[in-house]
Amino acid sequence: MDAKAQARFWSNVQAGEGCWNWKLSKDRDGYGHFKYNGKTRSAHRIAYELSVGPIPEGMQVDHTCHRPACCNPRHLRAATPKQNSENMAGAYRNNKSGHLGVSYVRKTGKWMVRVSHLGEYHYGGTHATPELAATAATALRNSLFTHNDKDRIAAALRKLSA
């Protein structure tokens, strides 16, 4: 990308202390887009390439801050698709429990833990409350995943405050 296009790109990034937010168009998931040489590319991927270097083959760019519009190179890292999917901010939008990996089983009246890893589901039992199930889901993810920073950081903070 030539210097003029780079300047145009960075002029559309609102840099600051934390996240550097993309100011122009975003897709429905909140990822910024930048058009250059007739091609539209993801803004965070361009920010990574301009600041860090080429994205390795087969890798994705993961937001450690969990904010799709962020272009801060310090918040971006190369990750495999598996690692990227492990680093989720929270539950899916349609999740009724509000906890990742926790769902209500109407038949039993309990909260079930189910975590997907490498195309297989791993069960963490059923629990009386969504909070107990969420604790079990976090423990299960930590035993299976390598890049779930949110769970690991929260667990470390709990240990420090105890």
C-alpha cells in the first residue's frame, strides 16, 4: 500500500489511550472496512499488516480487546481460527442464560454446560443456577482452550482478591 493510501487509512482511525476505533463504514458485526485499489478489506487486518507485518498463511487477526472496530495494533494478534474462536468476549446474542456455554434445559429445570472444541461438544454437567453452570463452563474452557484470555484473566483477578 502506497504512502498516500496509508495516510488515508490512518486518518480514518480514531487513535487514543485504549482502542483505536474505525470511523468509517462497518459491517453488521462491527468490523471496519477500507477500500483500496478497487478491493474492500477489513480495517483491523490492514492495521495489523501496516504495523506488524504480513499475516501468516492460515492465520486470522484476533482482537484481544474483543472490539471489532478496533485497529490498535497492540490489541491485535495473529491466531489460528481455533485460537480466534476460543477468545470470545461472552455469550452469543441469542443466549438466554447470558453465559457462554450455558443453556437452560426445560425438561429438567437445570442449567447445562456444553462447550465446543475441535468440532466436538464437551459436557460439563447440569447445575441448579446459571451462575454455578457458568463457573463450570469457565473451568471446562480453561481445560480445553489455549487462547481464552477473558476466562484466564478473570480467574487470576479472583485469586489476587482472595
